Amino acid sequence: MSTTILKHSLKTILRIPLALAFVISLQGYAQENSTPDELFAKARKTAFEENNFPEAILLTKEALAKSPGNTELSLFLGRLYAWNGNYTEAREVLNPLLAKNPGDEDIIFANASVEYWSQDSQKALDMVHEGLILHPGSEDLLLLQAKILRDMKRYPEANEVVNKILEINPNLTEARALSQTLAPVAYKNAVGLRYDYVYFDKRFDDPWHLASADYTKVTSLGSATARVNYANRFATDAAQFEIDLYPRFSNIFYAYVNAGISDDKGIFPQYRAGFSLYANLPKAYEAEAGFRLLKFADEDTWIYTLSLGKYYKNFWFNFRIFLTPDNNNVTQAYSLGSRYYFGGSDDYAGLRLGTGISPDNNANNVLYGNTAYRLKSNNVTAEYRTTLNQSNVLYAQIAYENQEYEKGTYNNQISVGIGYIHRF
């Protein structure tokens, strides 16, 4: 019986290569008899759904062999080479194609993209410029132009191009996200003023007054801001001096660095420091992770923060959390914010809902000095910001807070703030 079983097994094993060969031959036959359109559809699926560019290149070349001179297939092949990092091969396909079709917007964009991705920014910019002469309203070419100018650190020009795109199409998410990174560095200098009035219904007899003045210098490495803050709280005046830095490491990563000092009256934290690392992620997402340090008398309070933002058409959404570890407990504060942009990066209306105290809010961060018990807060903030003649920014903000000021005892607090920024 064992001999019979062995013979049967050997026959089965021998049939496997024959079966595989038969299947492969059928697949080859089917592919040989596929039309160029069928091969093109398969190549697109292989590239976009399977992310297999080498196989998609083979399929597209096979389609071209059956339909030589097909512009759409040649353009797709050139793009496949570029997406796969084969820039020399991409040029060999796209340059002759452009010579035959010098006014085709898609071919111009593909050629310029190859030079941009291969880091020949000037050549890419020249190609885009020629394309925009023929197609001045092309969103693809304008967006590529803005990216090239950004990489060349020609920020004011890049910002102008992005603003032009947003005038054409305010819903273009990628342009909206790019505008947020360009606007702060589009001018070399800026000065700002702000005033906040804080009213309490029963907590204090006198309102609080807060004011600030700052100067910002923008360099190729990022921006630096020097600021002086003034506060009148508890019928007492105090000042705080701060420095903010926003170093840029790449088109993806940048950081926020903060340091501040004040006279020790309990009106401001005696010292403050902060750091956040930001990442511009695909699909117009932005992530942040960092910390804040507030020092009151002999107590150091560490607060850790995480946030995730998303641009979608005219909107920006952001969720933030602050975590404050103390006394074997972690106090949590959350906020959810949204903005609706009706123009450039400084033209929007916003709304933010929150619970807990933010260390970045000068009106209330002094409450972190109460380390015996973390005070609770529920708040809502509305803001409006607009530009005048491009270089001037006006903004206003109103906030309502139901703020705990002693354990179990709450107060209603209303803050109104106005501000002005001049960039030059």
C-alpha cells in the first residue's frame, strides 16, 4: 500500500509544474490579447492601488508597443518613471513629448515636476514660468511654482503665488495648508500690539487688564520674537519678558521654543519655558508634541501637550490635549477648535471649545500656581482675523469661561481682546 501511495504522491507532485505552466501560459495569452486601454487600466491599478511602479511601467510599455505614439500612455509612462525615482528615463520620455506638444499643460507640469523632484529648482521654475504664460490660471502649475519658490527660500514670492491660488480656488486644501507655513515668513519684520480686558461676575471686584507688544524678525532659519507683557491683576502691576523662536528644519519639521521671566509677584509665572515639535504630514495634517514649564515661587509645573490639526478646503480643525502630572494624578485639559478661511492665512473666523486651563493663555495660566488642587474650567472662544492692504492684520477675540477659583466654587469670566500686527 505504501508503494501505491508513494507513486500517487509522485504523480501529483509532477502535475504541479505542469499546472503552473498552464496557468502562466493562460495569463500570458490573456495579456498578449489585451487591448492598450485594458493594459492602461491595469497599469493604473497596479501603480495606485498596489503601489508597484516597476510592474506598472512594464504594463504601460506593453500598451505603448501596441499603440505607438499614444500621448496619454507616453505621459503616464514618464510620470511612472518619475514617481519611481528614474528621472533620466522620465526625461527621455517626457522631453520628446513636450517637443511634440509644447502647449500641453499636463506635459509641461510633468516635465517641471521631474526637475523639481530631482532638485533642479531653477530649471523647474523656468519650465513653470513658460507654462504659466500659456496657462495663467493653472492651479497645478501655480502650486508647483509656490513649492519651488518656498524651497528656494523666496518666501514673499511664494506667499503671493499661494494667495493667487486661493483667490482662484479658496477650497484647494493643499494651497490652504501651504499658506499657513508661508505667511509667517513672507515678511522680514513685524510688530504687534494686543490688549485684553477680563471681567469677573463675583470672583474679583476689579477686572484684569493685560497688554503686550512684540517685535518679530524673520530669517532663512525661521522667526524670532521678543515680547513684553503687562498685567494688572489683584490691583497690582507686573511685567513679563518673553522670547519665541520658530526654527525650521525642513519643509516637514519646525519647532516652537519659548522662554520667559517675570518679577516674582504671582501676577505672572516667575519663569516659563516651552518647546513643541511640529510636523507637516501628508493629506494636509499637522501634528505637534511638546511641553510647557511654569515656575511659581518654589514650585515647577510641567505640562505636556499633543495636538493634531487638519486642513480641509476652507476649514482648519484642531484637537489639543494638555497633561499635567502631579500628586500621583494627571490633570487633563482639552480643546477643539475650528477656523473658516475666507481669504489668505490671516483672514478667518474661528471657534474653540475647551475644558481645563491652558498654559498658553496668559489670562488664566497664573492659576497653575495652585498646586494643592487643580482648578477646573469650561470655556468657549470666538475669534475674527482679517488683513488690510496685505501687510496689516487686525484681530478680535471674545471668550467665556466658567472658572473654578476655589474647590467647588465657580465664577463666570468674560475676556475681550483686540490686536494689531504690521508686517514690513
